[in-house]
Amino acid sequence: MNETPRRRFVASIWSGDGEKVDNARGTALMVSLLMIDSLHYVFARLVFPYIEPALGAFYVIAVALVEVGLLGLVSRRLRLAPLRRMWPTFLAIGMCVAVSTRLNYEAMAFIDPGVAAMVAKMTVLFSLGFGLLWLGERFTRWQGVGSAVAIVGLAVISFQPGDYLGLGAMMILLSSFIYALHAALTKRNMGEVDLLNFFFYRLLLTAAFLALFNIARGNLALPSAQAFPILLLVGTIDVVVSRFLYYVTLRKLDMSVFAVALAASPVAAVLWSQLLFDVFPTPQQLLGGFTILCGVAVVTSAPVLERKMRRRVEAADAPS
């Protein structure tokens, strides 16, 4: 039986095969990812009153693991071979995501979601740094300038009166570094593993590490009846849907476009925080966050701008 266009599209997404995404599909991916990615810290704050943060992080990932596992069983696409072949990389990725997720949830006691989303944009700079170290890429002059501007913005947010805000910002910064490491490992080593199997084993090992963290603290317990619906919502939207879009976009779009798409998510996060929790960044926090976004924008747009400048110089020097 011939496959319908819709089935071919879905299959190509899960397998990672196919040509580059066209402009319309790429735009749809970016917009969808932007809207849902902006909710990550909002969801972490939403979980906070109902369950201890480290335990909440475990159950959110566990919900996503069950949902993706059921999808894999129904579609009969789960295979043990990718785990057997690449278990050290899966272990490293699972550890990175587990630590990063726990830090994000713990940080909600010290920082509001909108500010956290702005600090987390330092991930772009960390990702460029991993590209520099692993792939032999070079920082251009403008990328160096943009990085410096972003670091100044981070300092404006972090180093101000009150230990709590500084601690929260540092926790998000460390989480962003670790998550960028996970993205670099994924981009470097997981391109040949189909998305469903990669996502399932990534969730499995993340949940395993989070469970170990809680067992080590004697903190493993069942969620309350009030917490369960919240955990189900967050696991489904913030992990299954959000990370599915994240990995599809990471595989299908250029890294520069990917970074630009995520750089705008703090704007939506600030609006969600105001709407749901009635919290809004202070002028100093807004200034620092805006500075970070400006630095990230310079870094991600620098290669394109410099190529255009070179072309103009070459065109001017060319004999008429």
C-alpha cells in the first residue's frame, strides 16, 4: 500500500531522513518551538508549590518516559540496538539532562521564571564554545564582542543586593552550560539514531539518574493527588511536545537559525510569568536580560553580517 503524504512526513521526522525543511515548514517549527520553549521555567515554577523540586523533576521526566515508551510500543519502532551501540553517550546525555533539569527546578525558589529564561540564553554562547573546542570553529571578532555584551548582561542580573537572586541566576547559568554540553553531544554523536529511539533512551537514563539522586537523599515518594495532574500536564507539554520540537528543529535547521529562534523565548516567558504568577522583572533585571539578548543576537547574526560585508568589499574591488 502506498503511503500518504502525511505518513511520509511523520515517518521522515521520526527517522531523521529527508531533505532540508522548506521555508514554510521551518517557520512553523520555529514558531511552535518558541511558544512552547518559553514555558519551561513557567512550568517549573508551577510545579514548585505542589511537590519538592528534585522529586518533581523526576516525576515530570517519568511521565514523559511512559508516554514516549507507549508511543514506541504502539508504533513498534523501539529497538535495543542504539542503546547497545552507543550506551556511553546515552549515559553522558542522561546525566547532563538530569543535572540540568534538577538545577532548573531547584532554582525556582530563588529566581522568577522570566529572569531565568533570560539568563538561560547564555546556552547559545556555551554552544558556540563547544563548537570552537570540538569542531575547530573560530570565533569572529563580532562574536567575541557579542559574547562580552552577554556576559555583562549576566553580571547585571546576577550581582546585585540579595544572595537569593544571585544564587538562582548562578544555578540557571550552570544548568545552561550542562544543557549546552548535552546538545553538543547530541549534535556530534546522535545524528544517525532515529529520533524516537534517541528520545526514549535519553528519557530513560535521565529518569534513572534523577531517581538515584532522590534515593540517595531518601527523598523518593509518591506525588500527592493535587500534584499528579500538574505533573502529567508538565511532562506532556514541557518534555514530550517541547523536546520533540527541540530535537526536530536541532536536526533540521542550521544552528544559527536554531539559536535565533530560541533567543526570543524569554519575551514570552516574562509575559507568562506576569499572567500566571503576577511577577515581573525589576528594571535592573530587564536591563540585564535585554543586554544578554542583544549579545546573543550579535553572536548569532555575526557570520551572516560578515559574509555580506566581505561580498560588498569583493564587489567593490572587482574590475568593472
